[in-house]
Amino acid sequence: MRDRTMRDQSRAVIKTFAYQCCNEIKVLHEVVEEVWRRMDDGWDEESYGWVEVMLEMGRGVMLG
């Protein structure tokens, strides 16, 4: 969500799923907010990628 005007809608969707799910949704919310913060602060694209953010948060990333 590069468009800031759509972020509240995204937050609402995440909140809806948080009631139905578990820790993964909480982590998703934390990662998304950090990615957006970095984008807004002008970090370069590599530094605000979700994989980079998760690794810096100490969260394992499993791709397969």
C-alpha cells in the first residue's frame, strides 16, 4: 500500500482477521506498520522490503 489514503482500509481488514486468527496477524500488522513508517521516512526501497523488516524484527522468514 504505497497510497497513504488506502492504509486505513488495510488496517481495518487486518483488524477483522485478527479476531479470527492468531499471532501471525499480529506480526503482519507490526510488519506492515514498520514498512509504511520506513516508506514515509524516505528509506530506500531495499530497506523497507517486508523480508528485510521481518529479519530485523527477529522474525524468521520461510519461503518455499
